[in-house]
Amino acid sequence: MATKTDSKTAGFVPHTVALVLDVADRGQSTTIAVLQEARAELRAAVDNTIELVEKLTASGLRFARKVTAKIDEASHETLGNVERVLGGAVKSARETSRAATDLAHSAVSGIAGQPTASA
């Protein structure tokens, strides 16, 4: 943005002042343009950082849901297996108790000389 000089003010000092003003104007314009570019780049960097944090948060939540589902599946399966084992143990204990009772009755009957109910 060159400053126009009047022919009446032509001379070394007026031209020097005009040149200094032109340099200051261009320097100011360049500085503002650089600051605007820096602002735009900072804004883009902050926006990208926020987007990255959003994606990481969403990914972390998806991972937490999957881990929770896997833990729930494993605990469900484990509880089912524990129930089967305990049920089998109780059934086996009943059968063993019944067999011991029958054996005791047979032994007592054999000692006393009475016929057993199973005979």
C-alpha cells in the first residue's frame, strides 16, 4: 500500500517518511496474516485433539462393554457348571447314603437272622 506523495512535498525527508510508513504498513499486514494463520492452525489442532479424545472415549466405552459382556458370559457359564457339579454331588451323596442304609439293614438282618426286604 504505497503512500502517494504530492509534488509539493517532494524531497528526501518526505520520501523517507513515506517509505518507513509503507514498510510499517506491510509489516503490520504480514504480522496479522501470520497471526491469522497461526490461529487457524491452532484451531485445527485443538479440533483434531478434541475429535481424537472423543474417539478414544467412545473406543474405551465399547471396550468396557465388550469386557463386561465377556465377564458376564463367563460368570453365567461358571455358575451353570457349579450348579451341575453341586447337583451331581448331592445326587451321588443321596445314592451313597441310600446304599449305606441298605447295607446296614442287610448287615443287621443277617446278624439277627431275619430275612431282608430285598430278598
